Amino acid sequence: MKFQYFRFFLSPINGTGNLFTQLEDSKINSINEVFKKDFDGTYRGMSYSIRYIEQYEDIVYLKVAKHTSVRRNKSPEENFELESIEHWPFINMIVSLAKDIDGSYGQLIAIEHKSSVIDNPTNLLRDWADSKNTELSNYGYVLSINPITNKESFWNVVKQYKNQIEEVTFEYSMPNLFNTGDKLEEELKAANSNLNAAKATVSFSNKAGVLILSEDNTLLKQSADYVDNGGGEFKIKKKGEKSCIVSAKKIKTKKFEIEDFNLEIKNSDDLIKVFKTILEQK
């Protein structure tokens, strides 16, 4: 099995003065709304379903399936006639509800990577989040999901296209788990509280394609680290190019030597151990 990794954020949408977010169980209700309710949706003509299976400690196990049909031949007694039957190929999704990432895996989504089932999990997860946010507004929260990128992916792109980059854009989800103590996170938390903002975007551009992007720049370094941890995404535009290089295409992926949870894991204790190993994603 291969898994790809994402961060999820549940950010208050009306600052500290929101009636709902002042309620003790409002975030718990939001988490239950997102991860413990079955969901059926349509994305770009594809019908898909997300089904809650079970919760083990602070880990939620779900399955994500797409609706297709399979054509097959009937038996010789039925003259091998063709028929179409429903088919729901699925992938596994493991969600950590841990409160922080200090020595742990934090608020994380690990979703099985199987392109024959779900070609682009980033877009599907964000479509799911958009649909869920309609209900979450009742609790005073908004959900956002970002891929965790391969370490140093931003700086690798910067080095590869040195003196060819004309624009860099960072989009940040408002922090609710990192607690890094750096200036960027402090500013984002202040924006969330004072401006009632769930996301923030900053861009730097030079049409001549000579942006100076140095690892010594504190804002750039903190932004790149924040994106690496799943706190947002970056877009880099090369001079003369219309499309951008985006972090969402550089998702951290890890392979595990297991084929099927149901066949290879006999009890819930073993399953929890495997889930924790996957979520540690080291």
C-alpha cells in the first residue's frame, strides 16, 4: 500500500466572539460532522462516497470509493449474455485527531494512493471539504485540507529555476496546531482572530524573472516550512510560462508492505499499531 499525506485545519470563522465557537463541544461536533458522517458527492462527473468505518482512540478509519460499472458475461446457460453491474472500488483513509504535533503525528489525513481509484486525492478532498463547510458553518468552523509536501520541495524548485522565477505565491491556512512560535504563525493567528480570516495569501513578483529567493529570508523560510508541514501551498511561476509549479503536485508519499487491512490484520490492537505507523509518516 502507498499513502499520501495531508493536514486538515478546523478554523473558527468568526473569531473569538462567535457564539458557537465559545461552546465547549462545538469543535467536537465539527469533527463528528466531518469524519463520522457518511458522505456522497459528485466531482467532475464522478460519483464518490466516503464511509465512516470505526474510531480507534484518536484515529478514525474511513473508506473512499468511486461509483463505476463493470461489464461481464453471464453463464453458458444464459448464452454468455453481457450485463453491467455496479462496482465501487475503494481506497483506505486514516485520520488522526491528535491535538498537536509535538512528538506526535497531529491532525493528519493519510489516504491510500491508488490512481486507478482516485486519480487526484487533493482535489477530491477539497471538494469534500467545500461540501462539508456548508454544515460546519452552523458550528462556527471552516475546514481546509492541504497536502504535506516532500521536504525542501520549495527550495528544490527555487534552485532548479534560479534566475527564471517571476512570481511566488503562498497561501496559508490559519494555524490551529503547529505552535512553532515563529513570527509567521503569530501573524496568522492574529489575522484569524482580528480579521476573521480562514486563509491568507501573499505574492512576490518581478516580471523580469529575477526574484531573489534566499533561504536566509525569514519570511520565505518560515513559509516554506509551513507549506512542507501541510499548512498551505505554494505556486511558482517561471518567466514566460502561463502555468505554475504547485506544491499540491509534490505530495509526500510512502509505501508500506501490506496489501489488505482486512486480510492481514487479525485484531483491533494490531490495526491501531499499523495505523500509527502509517500516520508517523517518517
